[in-house]
Amino acid sequence: MSDESTGVPPMTTHVNVVVDGVIRVFTWEDDARIEVRNLGSEIVIEANAAGLRTLAGHLMTLAEDGTPDGAHLHLEERNGLEEGSAGLVLERCDEEEG
């Protein structure tokens, strides 16, 4: 029986990050699978449902009020991404370039 049918929430991993004195919690669902491939002219992010929820959560965490400009999260092979993945940096940038 799957967790969805029993109403049991999925297992998660939490990482606390402090940026300019602001604590942000990034959460990974245990069964998350995320792969990033660089195809030269485009980047492909392939993920299962848990991986997509995990990425969405990371982006929502960076979008929280009070998160400083430049706050970022590095995802790498065996550190949030599948083996063979290209590195991925999610970064908040509120300053407009001009």
C-alpha cells in the first residue's frame, strides 16, 4: 500500500541554511529523484513527482519574504541530484540588471 492511499505523509530530509542571519529550511522527500542534463543548447530537468515537489519547495523557500538577495542552494550529483547530473544552482536575485 502506498503512502498516498494510507494518508501517511512522505518521508523527508530537511536542511537548515543560514543566510545573512536568516534561517531557511530546504526539504527533500525521500523518494525524490532529480536529474539535470546539459544538452548544449538547453538544460533538461527530469524528476519524478516527489522530485518536482522537492524542487518547487526549494523555489518557494527562496521566494519567502525576508530571504536576502543572493541566497542560493547548490544541487550536485549525489547531493540532491542523480548520479551523472550537471550541477544546478537555485539563486534569488531581486536586483534588476540595467
